[in-house]
Amino acid sequence: FLLLENFTYQVGQLYSVAEASKNETGGGEGIEVLKNEPYEKDGEKGQYTHKIYHLKSKVPAFVRMIAPEGSLVFHEKAWNAYPYCRTSKSDDFFIKIETWHKPDLGTLENVHGLDPNTWKTVEIVHIDIADRSQVEPADYKADEDPALFQSVKTKRGPLGPNWKKELANNPDCPQMCAYKLVTIKFKWWGLQSKVENFIQKQEKRIFTNFHRQLFCWIDKWIDLTMEDIRRMEDETQKELETVRLHSVEIL
């Protein structure tokens, strides 16, 4: 959870997604945005995105060795009806990420309303963005460390070892927790458990790094409006395609 209001977090989330997408794209791989448009269905309104992930260099060697040509290209479809978001990636395997953003400290149980039998199988993983031990050494960046960072504009941070307890004792400080439910099904016989465990580990890594960045980038996005964000997303979509394709030509 973070020291942010829900709407403020939404702006920061969308900004950080755009920035992180640029960081992950190049050499013919990364993220290709096909659609980013408003949607309305069954009384639900939000933003719909359809992306393609070109991931050959980003998966373990044992997967690359056996993967058929073209199989490491995945489609992601996301419906962002904030504060609820639903993302699915499906081809040779299926990943579904459902997110509820709640103004609390992560104290709610089963916010996604799973049936009792399914809930019993869920592994609960707590992420502390200020805990460096949860960050892979290769991922660590001092300027993206909430334990060191202090916002010039909002004065938030740095986050000490007891920051969650301090936040709980301060009713005037905004709170926001992202409850993420990750469901994975993998179809390749003989590798199912190994790959599913790898993906779960990588999703935790992605969530941890992303929210550390989001917090430490706050001075870059805190003054942005949703109109600014949509304009930035359009620019990022064009930039991603240019970088991805241009890198292929150079190589």
C-alpha cells in the first residue's frame, strides 16, 4: 500500500506504466500498443488497451530452447474501470490479473469475492515497497528507493522501517492498497509447475519494482491531469513502435 489517494494513485499508475513500457522496449522486443481507447459495456466505463508483448529475450533459457517460433509473443487485453482493473494475457498460456484499489492498509480479506474452495488455494504475498530485501540486486536503483527518496513537491518520504505503523496511526495521511489476484494456467506439458512458479515470482518482482518507481517518480506526475495522461499515452504508443522497429533495423 501507498501514501496516496485513489485518484492520485490512478494518475501515478498510468504515468508509470507509460514510462516503464519505454524502458522495456528495444531491439525488436518489448511492448506494442494496438489499442488504447475508452469503453462502455454493461454499465461499466473505463479505458481499454490491447498490447502485444515481444518477450523472447525476457524468458528463461529453458523456455526459449523449446518454444516454437513466434510462441513468445503474447497479447494483453486490459479493462481499467478504476478502482477495479482486469488484465488478461492469453495464448499458449493464460494469465489473468485482477486488481482492486482500496483506501486502506491491506487489511481486507478476499476482496475479489472468491468462493471458499478457491480462496483456500490462494497464496497471500505482502509487498513492502520500502523493504530493500524484497528487491533483486540487479533491479536495485538508489534513486528508486522509497527508503531514501523524499518528494520535493509533496514532502512524502523517505519511508522508514516502521512506515506502515506510522501511517496507520495518522488518520490525516492518505492510504491506498492495490489488491492483486494473479491466476496462471500453462498448457505446455512437462513444464507446467516450473513455468507457473517462475511467472508468479516474476509478477511479484514486477509489482514491487513498479510501485517503488511510482512512489519515487511522484514529482514527475503529481501535477498531471487525466488529459495530460491520455496525451502522454498517445505519444508513448507512437514512440514505442518507433523504438521497437528502429532497433530491429540497426541490429
